[in-house]
Amino acid sequence: MRRLEREDYLDWLIRQKDKQIIKVVTGVRRCGKSTIFEIYQDYLLGNGVLPEQIIAINFENIEYENLLDYRSLYQYIKERLLPDKMNYIFLDEIQHVEQYQKAVDSLFLKENCDVYITGSNAYFMSGELATLLTGRYAELSMMPLSFREFCEGLDGERRGMSLNEKFNLYVATGSFPYVLKYQYGVSEAQEYMRGIYSTILLNDVVKRQKVADVNMLEAVTKFMMHNIGNRTSPTTIANTMTSNQKKIDPKTVDRYIRGLTDSLLFYEARRYNIKGKEFLNTINKYYVCDVSLRNMLVGGKESDAGHVLENIVYLELKRRGYEVYVGQMGTDGEVDFAAIRNGAPEYYQVAQTTLDEKLLQRELDPLKKIHDNYPKYLLTLDEVFGEMNYDGIQKKNVLKWLLE
């Protein structure tokens, strides 16, 4: 299994090097945070940094269990600092250290300390961290492998597969980096994914939210996986559960959803009123961090393929640095995605195919109703007529777009 360099993330770390700011890398479990630290450390060693200038601690390694107190951690690092050189300090999964911010803050105050930390969930990112380290950190949000990265990581005969075959493998085995080890065995990849799912659910949701009814949490999770790309709300889910003899109130569902999105197992896509240029807060959509994880848990049907493709496009837009919303057109329907970057929107419709004229018009109509001059795209799996222009609306083959 070849190690992927994940160049976009590495470039970010290189650009932040030696800046007087704490570098925070966040992301769902097993998305590659520890590996990007290793890659970056190799870069440092290849560019004049001595091994003794690097202090790296992974708090999920029992070897460092004695450092889970912030005072012990600070003392351990302080004893190893080189006074006349920059010290590069990597603290992996630091949320395990109680009051970790006290140690991090003290290191931050030293001019010869360049501090990098990771955490697995969004509590760490947007809740605690934003409060504890206000204005003193820059954040790199990592995700599992893009389709392009997945293709680059394939070995041997798999590299010679067609683009469609590679995409089917990506959907089947998943986008977590370690699954490339299992590219010849889907069942082994799924077993690995099942372990990730259980760890996220039990460690990042059940413990954190103090969930008493784990079976109910799983039922809500699977409902959300069944309904990726569909508008939903805590009330909708609660009513469905209750009708299936699983009584639950909307407030509890809302708490579960917050736990699932904070763990980065799901992303919430809020609605954006395109005409009014305002954000709407009700009946949002949810997308899972990895579609093969979803297919493994709830099974994939042919009728789901459009939503699975939509999910993949959503994740890719997030990777490319967009804020991604469901585009609401008032009474004129909706656009799959309004993707905004640097204040400028782009609009996307996603469909398996639009070779049928009625399907084509159905997908184009919402885009035609948007009367601004920002880019509009229709992404499909079509190879015939895969690249077209309909009065300024660019139709693109989604697999080629994913490789851009």
C-alpha cells in the first residue's frame, strides 16, 4: 500500500510553518490526521530540521498515558525543548488531555515553539476550541480520500481499471485511507469500516451525549443514512420512529443529530434562499461522510444511486473549500447545491443521466430560473453527450469533474 502525500493538506501545513499561531487539524476518525503529521515531519526533516527539534505525541497510544494531565504534558515537553532552535510540537488527539488548552497556551507563548494539534470531532473544533483558543489558531479541516486521491492510491492491476470501474470500487470499499490496503477485498474493507462506525458511535456520540438508548440512536442513524439528500427534520424522524413502534421525542432526535454531525459522521446542508440571498434554518438535508459506510449499514438500491452520487459531489465541494447549501428557489423548487466561496456562488444539479429529454429539462429548469451570472453546472455519469453547454449551463461528466 503506497502512502498518499495528500498534497493539498501538506501545502497548508507548509504555508503555516513557523507562524505564531496554533495549527489545528480536525476531521472524522481515521481520515488521515496522524498520517499527515508524519508526512509533514518527513518534509521538515528533509528541509533542515533536526530530529531532536520534533516532539510528537499521540494520546491514543498507551505509551503516553502518563501525560494525560496538562501539567505532566507541559513538563514533559519543556524538558525536551531546544533553547536555541525552533521546536515543532505535534499533539495528536489532544482532546484526551483534560484542560489541554493550559499546556497548549503555555507553549504558544514561547517564541521557539511551533505547535500542531489534532482532534477527532467538531466539539473540539467549533465548541471547546473556539472558546478556549479564540483568535490564536488556524484550522485545517481534513476529510477522507477524494476520488482523485483514491485513484492515485490504487496499486498493481487496479491502476489499469477504467474510470467507471475505479468509481464503483470507490463506492464499494470507501474513502478512508486505510481501505486502500483492502482494494482487492470488499468484505475486508467493510469489516474495517464497521469498526470505524462503532468507534465513532460509541466514543464520539454515546459517551459525549450520554446516550442511554444506543439502539434508538442506531435507528436514527440508519434512518438518516437511508435518507441522505432528502429534506428532513427532528420532527419528521421522531414521527417515523414512533409510527414504527419506536417512540422518541423531537428534542431527543435533535440531540442525536447534533452528536452525529459533531462527530463528523454526517454533514448538515442548510438551505439558502437564492433570490433573497439569505440562509434558512428549517428542514435541512444531511450527507454521510462516506457513502460505502452508508451502503454497508443500510444496503444500496438502484433507486439510491442518484442520492449517493449527490452525496459524493457534496463532499467534493466541501473538500474544495466551498460552503455548500441546498439552493432554495421559493415556489420555483430547488437546486441541489449552491456552493459559495469568497462570497461568490456556483450552482450545481446532480443526476445519474439526462439522456432522456424530459430528465434533461427537469434538471435544467431550476438552473434556468436563476437570473444571475454566476456559473451553473449539471453533473452526470453520461459519457455520450457528457460535456455540453445549454445556454451557459455547463454539463460535465461527474467522474472527470471529480478528477479535476
